[in-house]
Amino acid sequence: EITYINILSTVSFVGFSALEKGKQIHQHITQHKLDSNTKLLNSLIQMYNKCGRPKISIKLYDQMVANNIKPDEITYINILSTVSFVGFSALEKGKQIHQHITQHKLDTDVKLSNSLIQMYSICGEPKKSIELYETMIANKITPTEITYINILSAISNLGPTALEKGRQIHQHITQDKLDTDVKMINSLIKMYNKCGEPKKSIEVYNKMIANKIT
């Protein structure tokens, strides 16, 4: 099992040019009757997504569900990444996966919440991303750096109508002492610009330079 997980990780890292090798390894896994193993299925879902075959990833996930193979946190993170990769056309699949996550009572997991926020934003439902973020806060789930980056991306997609929510999240970032992180600052600059406050973007940038953040 570990051998297959490691080699599939390698194939995922190489990407599209290693797809045929990935398919070959998949055949070996099936021949050895290991294709009902959740960890291996997780690796296969990730591999096909990284190698540019997200529809196969989704098919594998659907087979898992049909065969009553219980997905775990990693399964959901990988398949939501796949849905995000596909984009708007996979939104209904994303909603279905969200229902599964809720049914399995995993919707308080911060990593899964982050993946859901990202998925809804990329798939054209940024308001749902904000709703999920607000549910996290209401349930006292502590946001991470990734949470903030994803939700700022959702706000950027909404534009000026979400400016006040963006300001509120900026305050949360400052309170959590994450406002010196370069990726976070980049997300804030983009958010203020997309929301019609370019002067605030410049202010955030100038503060970064003054604080020698690189």
C-alpha cells in the first residue's frame, strides 16, 4: 500500500507528462484488489487531478460512494480540489460533496471548511463562501491563513458590494496577527482593488514596505 501511495505522489508531482504511468499504476492496484482502499483511492483522485484528468477523479469518488467505501477528510479535500480545478461546470457536484461532508459530521473541520470556501468561490458562488466563513466564526472555529486567503478571494470575486465584509475580515486578520504574512498582504491588496478601494490597496502596500516585509 505504502509503495503505491508513494509512487502516486511522485506521479502527482510530475503532473500531466506522467499520466500514462499513473494509469499503469492504477491498473496494478486494481489487479492486486486494492481499489477499495480509501488511502489508495485518495492518492488516485489526487493523481488524476494533478495530471489533468479531473473527470476521472470525480468518477473514482462516485464509485467510492456507490460501493459504500467511506471517504475521509483527505478524500474530501482532494475531490473538492478537483471540483475547484474544473470550475463552474462542476458546481452541482461540489454541492453534493458538501452534503456528504455534512452528513458525515465533518463540516466543523477547518481544512474542509477552507476547501469548501475555495470551491464555492471558484465555482461562481462567492456568497456561499462568505456564508460558510460566517458559520465558522459563529461556531468558534478558528480561521487559518488559508481560510483568510480563500475568503478574501471570494470577496474579490464579488467586488464592491462585499467591501464592508472585506474590511471586517481585514480586522480579524489584524487581530489574529497574520497581517505581516506576504500572501495575506497580497490577498488584501487584491481585495481592496477589486472592491473599488485602490487607495487602500496602496496603503496596505506602503505599510508592508515600511515594515520591511518581503
